[in-house]
Amino acid sequence: MINFLKGFIYAYNGLVVFFRHERNGRIQLGASVLVVLLGLLLSVSKWEWIVLLICIASVLSLEMINSAIEKLCNLVHPKFHPAVKVIKDISAGAVLWFSVISSIIGIIIFLPKIQHLIK
């Protein structure tokens, strides 16, 4: 049971380190807070919340994995190496790809609600 609880402490520490030291993590967290506030303001449905929360969790998780991969690459090979660059680029590309798709999903959910308010 103690080891199980230690696992949560380690994971919590990872979240703290990520949001405290990773600029992109803070940017993504800020964007997530804006999405949640917009969702509350525009009264999104239960299913829309589910989709938005999955997008938020996925983008943040991918950003954390990307940061971990970059740190590991820098530890293993501190100097420039073409193969390490490819690994980092692919990892960052995964974050970008899901961020773009999540933005499109946000537009699909929020744009009609915003248009309805304007009319």
C-alpha cells in the first residue's frame, strides 16, 4: 500500500515539475483553462464536455510525453545528432497534430454557440 501511495506522490511531483518548468506546458494549461471557462460560459452539453476534456487531457499528456522524450534525448546525447533531432521533431509533431485537431474540435463545438449569441 505504501508503494502504491508513493506512486501517486511521484506522479504528482511530475505534474508539478512539468507545469513549473515547461513553458509549453504552461501555455497548454492556459489554453485548457480558457476552454473550460468558455465551456462554462457557453453551457456546452455533457457530450461536448466529454469531447473537450478528452482533447485537453490528450494534448497535455502528449506535451508531457514530448517533454520527457526531449529530456531523455538530451541526457543520452547532449550534443546535436541528426537521429535525436528526428526523434524530437516527431515527438513535437505529435503534440502539434493533436493540438490542431483539438482546435478544430473546439471550433466545431464553440463557433455555433458564439454565432447564436451574436444573432
